Amino acid sequence: MNKETKVCQNCKNQFTVEPEDFEFYSKIKVPPPTWCPRCRAQRRYALRNERHLYKRTCNLCRKNIISYLAPEYPYKVFCQPDWWSDKWDPRQYGRDYDFSRPFFEQLVDLWRDVPWPALGNGYTTLVNSEYVHMSSDSKNCYLTTHADHNEDCAYSSGLKLSKDVFDATMVQGTEFSYECLNVVKGYRNFYSVDCESSQDIYFSKNLVGCNDCIGCVNLRHKSYYIFNEPYSKEEYTKKFTEYHFGSRKNVEVFRKKAEDFWSHYPSKYYHGSHNVNVSGDYIYESKNALYSYEMLGVEDCKYCQFLSTKPSRDCYDYTEWGQGAELIYEAVVVGDSVNNVRFAYTVYSSHNIEYSAHSHGSHDLFGCIGFKQGEYCILNKQYSKEEYRSLHDKIIKQMSALPYTDKNGRVYEYGEFFPLDLIPFGYNETAEEFFPMGKEKALLQGYHWKEKDQQEYRQSSYKVPDDINDVQDDILEALLACEKCGRNYRLIQMELNFYRKAGIPIPSKCYDCRHYERVRYRSPLFASGKLCSKCGKNIMSNIPEHITTILYCEECYQKEII
């Protein structure tokens, strides 16, 4: 089939469906999309509340719990032990399909009736990690999100296979590191960005195979460098002691100095290596990964993000996870041996799943929620294999004959992701971080908005010492106040132990402010047209101008840096 130009029914801009796209849609038996790739991603992200947690009560045991669903939302929430227990059966909420009503109207009724888990994590794989979300296989972790296979970590997002890591984003296979973004296989990396296989580095950017470097950029296999200048081991050790990074004041001064130094050096137009035919950013060990973001070990995937646990193959419009994923389309937080999953949210170890959420170890579900080891169910009602397949096909035809139309006039037939009306979260809890547009515009587009809880921040009477050597244990009892937003926060024991062991100062900002300051180094999800600063070649790059004004294409970068 030839490529086809369509008009997005959301933003009204044109987008192209390529011949290979039609082949994929035919393979998984769905119609081509009616929304452009950007609007499709934005719609998926509206269902991905990664970092906003609230206090509320479990609707079963009545205990106080933490949940990613705010208490004012019209949804039932069970604590993790209750949700994963056999105290309830999702089939008890099953209902007959009503062919006189649009499918999505019936689905939202079901979503508001069936209990949701308080947190979206692999509860049975966690050890002493009660306060983690979108995480699994973790031990002694606290407030980590989008994170798997970690130990003794906290306040981090996009963290994989790491130990003793705090305040980090997009970090893999790293130990004993702090305030890092996009670091792979690091050890003792502090206040650094885009580094790989390096140890004992501070305030550095884009280092590979380096050790004992401070304030450096674009170095390969170097030791004992400060601002890209070589030192003897003895001179370096003396300088390091003089800088005294145990002082918060010294850290902030050096951070600004390092960022200014980085700005005078070129950056490659994208982050990635060991790839064949890829486009997007943060892509590694992949083949035919197009218009995608933060990918590891993927093949034949397009318009995907955060597939950072390999492998994944033959997937489109898929946001987060992987780990043995194949034939996934329009799905969020799906992974671990999943196959043929379409229009889904938080599904793992499952196959043949459509329009379903919170389903695990299941197969052949349509419009279901809350299943563990379920099969052949529609709207949570049990059917035989033959009954299921017959009703499944009839519903798909009915979804086109009687589509759901939202208040903005957007039509949802079979093949569309969940409508914005169905999504329970506020836009500012989810997609605002990646697709910022503010409250007024979000509401006009049909998204919800979560109003801030009315709370008074208390002024802290505890003065945090500038130097980590002056911090006493009584700080663990103190209520601290963020110097930027005023929000109150506390330290936990493992955190204080980490700062002391690393010889770095206590943070003066809350967890949220630290996160948003760190991710300013991160590229946005979608690329734009730019020019190579050296040869003038046209390139597509995600890297924004506030990160670098010196941008090189692949050829120029290889000649000068590698």
C-alpha cells in the first residue's frame, strides 16, 4: 500500500502513514490511526501518573495508604496486600454488554466500579519497598518510579539494575551515584550527565570510560582531568580536597561553573550507540527504532518511548517497559513476556489483551480491569472460548456503528486509545511534564486538571548546615522546608547515611524541585529540524537549544570527538 496523508482529528495537522505502517496495522488487525503521532503520545501520557502520590483510605480494609489516585477521584482503591489477595474476584463486577450504548461509556462505568491497586507496581517482587510506583523487583527502595531491579535507591525515575543511587533520572547499571541523568554502568558519578562506564566523576558531561574527572566534557578513556586538563594523580587529589564538595555552597558554585564550561563544547545530535537505522533520542543497541525515545534492545519499533528493559520488537505507539514485548500497540506500562496487547494500561505477562487495565498473567480479555490469571472475559464477565470470540467480533463492529463521541467532537471507534473523558488523572499529574501547555489549554482540549490540595507549608526552624560534616542525627527528626517552593520534607536514615558516605551536602530543595531541576538536561520527546553547527547539514534532533548551541551531525561528531 502507498503512503497516505491524513489530518489529525485532534490537532488538525497533517501526518503521514507509511507503507510499513499499514503492514503493521494489518498484522495486528487494527485500522490506521486518526490522531497524529504526537497527539497519540500525549493522549497515552495522560494516563501515566508517575510521580504524584496521595494519602487516602483503602476501600476494603480501611487502612491509611498511599496511592497515585487522589481521594476525590470517583474510583475504588485497595491497598497492595488486599488488591493482590484472593479477598475479591474481578468477575463479581462482570456485566452483560449493552449494544444500545457506546463501548467506552460502558467501560468507564466498569473502571469506576472495580477496585484499582493503590500503586502500580509488581507488589509480589518488592522487598521493603512500600513507597515505590511503577516499579518491580526492588529491595530497600523509597520513592522510586519507573524503576526495576534496584536496591538501596531513592528519589529516582527511570532507574534500572542499580544500587545505592539517589536523585537520578534515566540511569542503568550504576552504583553509588547522586544527581545524575542518563548514566550507564557508572560508579561514584555525582552531578553528571550523559556518561558511560566511568567512575569517580563529578560535574561532568558525555564521558566514556573515564575515571577521576571533575568538570569535564566529551572525554574518552581519560583519568585525572579537571576541566579537560590533565593532572598527575597527586595534583588531582590535592585539587579535589581543596574543592571540598561536602559544602552545599561549593557544590552550587562548581555546578554553575561546569555548566558554563560544557556549553562551549559540541553535542551529538542524539544520544545513542550500537544502533542500525534509528531516529529519536536515547536509543541503544537497537535496529529500526524510529521516532522513538529511551530505547534499549528494540527492533522494528516506531513512535515508542521508555522501552528501557530489553528486548522489544514489532511495536508501535507504546510507552514504557518492554522485557519480552512483541506486537504491542497503543499501550502504557506494559511488559514482561507480553504479546498482542492493544489499547492497554498496566498489563504484564499476558497476551491477546484489548482495552484492558491492571491485568496480569491473563489472556483473551476485552474491556476488562483487575484480572490476575483471567481468560475469555468481556467487561469482566466470564465466557467460554467460543462465546468470547463471537461476542468480541460483534463488539468491534458495534464500536464503529455506534462510536463514542467526546465533548470536543472527536470520534472514538475501534482502534482508538481510551478517550480523554475516561482518563482519571489531571493533565498536570501526567502529560504536563512532557507536553506542557497549562491549565486553560488543557481543559479546552478535553483533559482534566488536578487542583492543588489546600495545605499550609510550615516554616522550618531547623537550619541545615552547609557542610555535611556538621550535620547531626537530630536532622532526622526535623521538618525541613524547600528553599525554592516552601514544601516541607524530611530525611530518612538511608538517605543521611548515603550523604555522609559520599561526602556530599544535604539538599536544600524538596524531592520534586530536585527532579525538575535535573530533567532540564533531558531532551524532549519529539525532534525538530536543526542545522549541524560545523557542516551546516540539516538534521532532526531532540536536543534543545538551552542544553547546547553547538550541535554536530553524526559525521562531524565522529571526526572530532571519537
